[in-house]
Amino acid sequence: MNIEQMKQMAEYAGARAATPPRTSSSGEHVSLGKPLRLVMFLVMWLVFSGLFVLAGGALAGPVGAGAALPVGVVVALVPAFLLSRIVRVAAQWERAVILRFGRFHGLKGPGLLVVFPVADYARFVDTRLLTLDIPHQQVITRDNVPVQVDGVIFFLVQDPQRAVVTVQDYRHAISQYAQASLRDVIGSMTLDELLSERDQIQARIAQVVEERSRAWGIHVDSIRLLDINMPEDLKRMMSRQASAEREKRATITKAEGDREAAVNLAAAATTMAQSPGAMQLRTLQSIDGLGSSPSNTVLLAVPVEVLELAKALTARKEPPGT
């Protein structure tokens, strides 16, 4: 099995494992019109029931009104239910895509909407900033290192009409396209580039997804990589490499310090050689520093030749016969 086949198998396995569950349209809509529709249903039911009773009383008197009451109560349920379904309420962040007899009719919202229950179909779209997780993707880098990468997408719907009419499920579509783009971009880079150029990789993936999702009426705000997992043996090798690199820098720093110290010592020796009393002053300073504590004993070693020379000079200066 060659490297290209290994890459294809890893990408196929990552694509199958990263398929998110589909999101139904009902899960996107916050139903704010249920209390209003309930009130309208009760009012319409009472009104139509009263109309049946009045019609029965006008035709057959009190007997007809009594007979029309149970019939009116049952029959009034149908028009009351249909009329109560006309009124819908969209939240501030929602837009309703209206399809009338299957064709796009317009956008409505936010606020109170009038949707005819038989002719119209309303699909509510959330226009806030939305997030989608990118599950772990098995990717092989350009230098044949298998890594697992996951992330998150931040996007928003700018054109609800295209998001509903153009694509079947825009959440699932942008999630799958982001996963494919992530594998393509990371697969074209080495491991060192992946670890050191995360910001550039995120911007590049977001740009690729944005170019395609713009046709769906979706704007990609950003894509962030959350975690990059590597094989354990590779982590240990990278740890050893980092340790060796730190030891190398420490050795170089110590060698540079020794070289600078040697240069300074040579300069100090040259200065002392040019001044006859510099060495004696330095010796006296060292002795003074050692003798500051009573526990230290200073020993001065004088060569024997110096003592003998001193004796000879003393003997010459003494007068004869003394």
C-alpha cells in the first residue's frame, strides 16, 4: 500500500466518522406565537359556535337553537383551527422564508406574520452567529505524519432565501465542506508548518469555505483549530529534540561566556603588564580580601633564593670585624 492510498483511506475514514446529525427546521425556530394562537382559537371557536346557535334560533326558534348548539360546537373547531394558524410570530433574530404553493413568495419578520395555512409554508431561519463543531479528522500531512485535528466554525446566515432554496440543509453542508477543506489544507503542509503557523492555517481554511458558502447566502466569520493530536512516539521524539536543542543552546551560551571571560582576562593582563605596580596592588587587594575574616590564615610563600639574596646583601653592608 503506497502513501497516496493511505492518505485516501484516512480521509475517507475521517469523513465517515465526522458526519454530524442533521438538524431539523423545527429545531431552529423559537415558537413565540403559541399563546396568541391559543387565544385566537378559543375566540374563533366561541364566535363560530355562537353564529351556529343564532342561525338555528333564527330558523326554528329556541328549539332550533338548542339543536344547533352541539353541532355548532363541533363544526366550529375546523374554521377556528384554520384561522388560528394564520398568525405566526418571529423573534428579533429570525426571518421567515415564505413559499406560496411551492414557490418563493418573500421574507417576513421579525414580529407578527400572516401565513395562510393551506397556501403558504414558512421556514424560519436563525440569523445570529452560529457555531458548529468539527469532529476529529484523521489527516496525513505532506511529510507523512498522521495527526488528528478538530475545530469549530463560526458563521451566520446573511441571505435566508438562498440558504433555504439553494441548499437542502445549510448546517450540514457547511460542516461537511469545512471538514473537507480542513483535510485538504492540512494535507498540503508539513508537521512543523502545522504547529507553527496555526493562525495562517485557520485563515486559509476560512477563506476556502467562505468562497464556496457565499453562494449559499452564508458568511463564515472564522474557523478555529482546537486540538492537534499526534502519535505518542512522535511526541516523545519531539520532546527529546527540544531537550537536545535546549542543551545545545546552554553549551553555546557557556562557551561564549568563557570566550568573553578569556578576552577580558587577556586585556587585564596586558594592562597590568604595562603598569609595574598593578600586580602588587592586585596582590595586596587579594590578601586584604582574604584577611577580613579571623578564621582565615594567609600564608605568603617566599622563594629560598630571595632569602639567600637578602642575606648576601646584608653581609656585604656589615663592616668587617663586627
